[in-house]
Amino acid sequence: MKIGIDIMGGDYAPEATISGALLAYNELPKDVRLVLIGDEEQICNGLAKGFADAKDFDIVHSTEVIGMGEHPTKAFTQKPNSSISIGFHLLKEGEIAGFASNGNTGAMLVGSMFSVKAIPGVIRPCITSLLPKENGGVGLILDVGINADCKPDVLCQFAVLGSLYVEHVYGIKNPKVGLLNIGEEPEKGNLVAQAAHGLMKENKEINFIGNIEGRDIFKDKADVIVCDGFTGNVVLKQAEAFYWMIRKRGWKDPYFDRFNYENYGGTPVLGINSTVMIGHGISNDIAVKNMLLLTKDVIEAKLSDKIKSAFNPDKIKSTFNNE
């Protein structure tokens, strides 16, 4: 298995990405080889500083970098020699099994849609975030940023995508799915939420438990929490802010330590024909390491293949066929 990483992506690249790759190398199985994509001289210098042998990695040279503030579509098309563009070329050609980056999120999404493309039947690919539960487990919330406005059928698909992810990557069998709303009753919320509730209730491929409220997010009420990307991003950023406020005040608590983004590394883009992992732009070496370890887990779970199977047209027809 080969995993590509964009060495030039992120606020602290290339130092943090090279250090993170070295940490991951020490924990990954020997049959996993990392492909470092970026400026070859900087990569080799970074490996030497870490007392690593460049022969233990594949190095693919790139001459351009897509900056964090650049327009995603323009940058991806106008910079074919960037580390992100080259990474997607390698992924499309099957030379790597997965591609991870802390770089320009928009460019990563553009690459996902135009290079490896969405799985047929998936209306909107999405990204997720893990939320620590009080009982020690984890919950998943999606979408968290790339689909600010969603129709009911898109939210219903998020429920399927999230269920497949937590089942096959985190081992949560028959995950409980909740729709984030302003009340538990089916008639609560806006028209989109009401319609989505009806679709999710009819979908036999998910274990839908109904609406959940914001106060239930960190409880064990649901394993998969569905919402539009606008709402999900607000929830995610609020959780991050709460964690940093606790850190700033010098409080130490094992539960709240689990809110540290470094523990999770990144999120896969769900609903595309390969494994693409997006990390936080401020990722340090620990976060980069965990992103690469998660990339390996997602590849081994064959998540994209399982999503393809779930969105097979014949299966979808039977799913919504009332008995």
C-alpha cells in the first residue's frame, strides 16, 4: 500500500508534514510506504534533520504550491505541477491508494470532484468530524463545512455515508443516526428538516432514532449526527473554541483533552471514488501522523467500495420500496 502526502500543505509545512511523516513511518506497518510530494530539496533536508533515510520513502518532486488563500478551482487548474495536483494525478492513475493534505481545503475538494470524481448516486460528497462522547466513545457529525445548504435527500444520504464510515472504520455496529434539530418531535424544525426526517425514517439502510437537540451531541444518544455544513461547522468551531478556552485557563481533564484536533488528524471526503484525507491547516506533526494512520485505516476498510455498493441503483430502489 502506498499513501501520498502533500508535504507543502499547511501553515507549518514543510517542517510539520515531514516530521509527521517520520512519526507515522515509525508506527505504520512495513508494507505501507509513504510517498512524499513536494519540493525534493526541502524534503531531503527535512529527512536528514530527522536522521531518516530518504530511501525509506518515495519522493515526488513538485515545483508549485497552492496557497491557503488561493481560489481553489483556478489554482488547481493553473498549477498542474503543484503538490496537490500531482497528488491527485497519482491517485487517479492508481499509483497511490490514498492522498492526504493539510493544504487548501477547497483545492482538495476540487481535486476530489474533478480527478477521482463522486461515486454515482452520491449527490454531494461531504466531510465529517469526530465528537468525543461522555462515556468514552466517539460520535460523528456531518457535514461540517462544504455543503452549507442541503436539500432533504442530501441529508438522508449523509446519514448513509456516516453510518458506513463509523461501522467500517470505527467498528460501531448498527450505528444510531440522529438528525440535529431544534426539538425532538418529527414536526419540529424548518421545512428541510421536516422533509429529511420523513426520508430518513423510511430508509431501511440506517438505524434512524429521530431528531436530537444540541444538548445531546456529546451524549450516547446518537453515533451519527446529520446536519447541513453550515450548522456542522458552527458546532465544530464552537467545540474547538471551548477546548482552547479550557487550555488557556490551565484546566486539565481527560475528557476535554479528547477535544484536541491533534488526536484525529483529518477527515476523509465521503462519497468519492478513492481515499482523500483533509487535515486542519494548523496541523502539527502529531496531527499529521494521526491523519496518515487514519488514511491507512480508511483504505484497509475499503470504504469507497462499500459506499459504491450502498449507492448501487438497484439497492437504492429496494431501500425506499415500502413493504
